[in-house]
Amino acid sequence: MATAPRTRENDSGAGDEPAPAAEGRRTSARPLVLRLHFYAGLLVGPFLLVAAFSGLLYAASIQVEKYVYDHELSVPVGEAHLPLDEQIAAARAEHPEGTLSGVRPAAEPGATTRVLLDLPDLGPSHRLAIFVDPYTAEVRGDLEAYGSSGALPFRWWIDELHRNLHLGDFGRHYSELAASWLAVIALGGVVLWIGRRRTRRRVRRTLLPERGLAGRRRTLGWHGPVGLWAALFLCFLSLTGLTWSQHAGAHITDLRAELSWQTPAPDTSPPSGGGEGGEHSTHGGRTDGDAADDHADHADHAEHAEHGEHGEHGEHGDHAEHGEHGGGGEAGEDGEPVVTAGQALESARGAGLREPVEVVYPTQPGGAFAVQEIQAHWPTQVDAVAVDPVSGEVTDTVRFGDYPVAAKLARWGVDGHMGLLFGLPNQLLLIAVAGALLTLIVLGYRMWWQRRPTRGGLAWGRPPRRGAWRRAPWAVLVPLLAGAAVLGWYLPLFGLSLLAFLVLDAVLGALHRRRSRTPGSVPEGEGG
């Protein structure tokens, strides 16, 4: 009689595969979930590894950025700020090139004012930031800034690495694939771990690593509890990350538009365009390109939630829609503003807006200024107004309290994903979760290695037993197939990769059956 190859661990799965007799007693999806968890973890693991490591770097970069660019960001505290328009004039005197798109007045003592320019040689969502001492109007320097969060070169380089590996739109497929599978793998692992431990009535060993184990059982004893504690946060990162994705993000945006869950924005269109402060515009129909840029834009936040800008995670700014940031404001004829940015800011303050804010120049002749609060940390402060470029009156107002619930959740989700919602504690939590994910991936591959046969030279670790699809009851299989079809539609890379896994599994099964016809051999992973 042929004997199966001996593995490094006699437990041959440490309880993660039910014995045949147990399978007869239970009609569950466990074998199917186990096989899917194995293949998804094995094949998507490298993408998750890169996403976790680059995400960890991004979370840390928020604090590091303050030290790297301390000269541009900080100044000695003076007696009083000079008028905003004087600060803008000083910046334009040194940088007459480009078009004024916005200005972010210094919001706290010792901070600099940012004057933002659109330049033709910068990429989407990138602007030149001129840093001005608000007490003396001295220009402290200039740096390329990315997205509505204003990420500076060090941070946006890491953001691009996290989002697309610096490979453009093609590279975004890696992060979308990772985000599409992360929640599925995490929830599958929770089902497997809790189901396995519940039957043994060992609550403590479900929540904490078990002591006194060795080999693969010890590895599994750590993999399970770490995954259980991290699962909720991993699902959060998966769902919020998808809003920035190229394909799934477009579906999310369309769904939000159909349900009227878009983020409102003040109407800044010229009066002839029907904008007299009537209905708000809705940051809704953005393109896939916008979504990509918005990885950075986490200020559109709201909107970008719509799509998910992970661009700065790509950003583009909601900036009250400052489209091309175009034509703004140098003075008085042909529909150009008569009101200055400083006057628009005073009008916004009169309407109740508080720093930090960005004053966005009109994007078309006769259009209004948009002034928007940009406080991403809790409590969220993103009210916005439109200011008439001639009279200086506030013509439209959007309050965060009036956002649809879905738009608020999207905003909070994006800010939480970026480490901005709760400041340093948020960033430390993201670093811990990224570290947990890295640990889970390493432990998962280690378990696979520990499953390899110990005889016959170098060999791969064996997969869970085959036949899970055939053994699954219809009451379990049909809902799973229906759920996979729905997910595959809204998350195209998930659907395509799932089909690829099934094809791969079928091919391997055919090869194993062919090998099994050879006398004295038993296909790996077939346990009987």
C-alpha cells in the first residue's frame, strides 16, 4: 500500500483540516474556506507584503516630514501676521511663473503660509508651494506639494510607492489586488480560527498565543491570535483603500452617485452658469484618473471618498473643485476677480469658517472663490463657502453637518486610512496594524514551508486536501458562489484573480490525478 509523504509536523495541519470522519458529521464551508485562504494568502501575499511595508512607511512619514522640512514649515513667532495679500505678493515677486491656484494661511503660531501655484510641467494633483513667513513676508523656500493634504516630496514619494510602485496607472493594479483580497483573507482566517478553537472550548487560546508548542503548531498558535486581533483593522484598510482604486473605485463612485451619497461642494460657477448660490454642486462624477490622483487628495476627502483618492494618496483636491486651478485672480477685467484672496478669507471668517483653511481661486472667468476648512483630524472641520469675486459676499455655504451620512463615513474612513483622523495615535495604530500584517504574511509562508515533506529532497509545502468544492453542501455553496459573483462584479481584480485561482486549482488537480496513476504515488495534498 502506498503511504503519504511524511511532513515536518505529524499534526499535518494542526487542526486546520478536519478529519474525514469529522467532515461526515459537519456540513460546513470550512474545507472550502481553508483552501481559498491558503491559495489567496500564498499568491496574493507578495502584493500584501509590499502594501503593508509601504503603508507602514507612509504612516511614519507624516511625522518625519515635519523634521525634514522644518525650515520651510516653521518660523520664529512674531508679533502679528501681515495681511494675507502682502504675503501672496511677496511669493509672486519671487515666483511670477505659473498660475495662482490657492493659498493656505498660517493657521497657528510659528507656521508658514503656503501660496500654491499651478505649473504646466507638474503632474496631476501636484502644485508648487511657496512658503512665506507670515510675520515678515520672507519667502522661506518652495517645494512641490501633492494633493489636498499638501504632502511634500518625502511623503508623496512614499505615497506613490504605496499606491502604484511609481509605475503609473499600471502599478495601481498591485494595490487594488491587495485591497480586494485583504478583507476576504482576514475574514476567512477569523472563521477558520474561531471555528477551530470554539470546538475545543479554549477561549484563552483563541485570543492569545498558546505556550509550550513547537514547530508548525507554534507558528499557527501565533498566526491565529495575531490575525484575530488585527482582522477588524485590516477590513477597514481594505474597504477604504478600495475607494482609491482604479476599477473598484469607479464602481464605488457610480454606486454613491446612484444613491445620492456624493459629497456636496459650494457652487462657484459664474452667475450665468446658474450658480447664484442656489443648489450645491456635488463632487460626483469624477473620472478614474481623478480617483487615482486623489490617492493623494485626501482632501476632497469627501469626495474622494467618493472615489477614493488614495493618492495622497493621489489627491486632487476638492478644493472645491478647483479643477485646473486655472485662471485665477490677478485682477479686474474679463471676468477676473476684483476681490482679493485676503478679502475672500475675511468673508469666509464672517460666515463662521475657522483656520486651517484654503482659499481657492476661481477656476473660470466670473467664477467665485472657494474657501474651505481643511482640518482632517477629529473633530472634522471641512465647512466650505463660495465668495463672489466682485462683491465679496458669501453666495453659497456647505456645512459638514449637512453631509449625507455616507459622505461623512467616507471622509472619516479616508482620513483614518491616511493616519490623519486622530493624529499621532492614528499613525501609531496604522504602524502597528501594518506590522501585524507583515507578521501574518511571514508566519503564513512559514507554515506552508513547515508543511513540506521531509523525505525526497526539497519540496513545496502541501496544500489543504482537495475536493472541498465537491464536499461542500449546496446550502453553503450557492450563497458563496452568489457572493463571489457580486464581489467579482464590483471588485474586478478580485473576480479575475479568483477565476485564475480556480483554473490553477483545476490544472493542479488534473496533474495530481495523472501522477496518482503511477504505482506507489499519492498526490500531494490529497490525504486519501
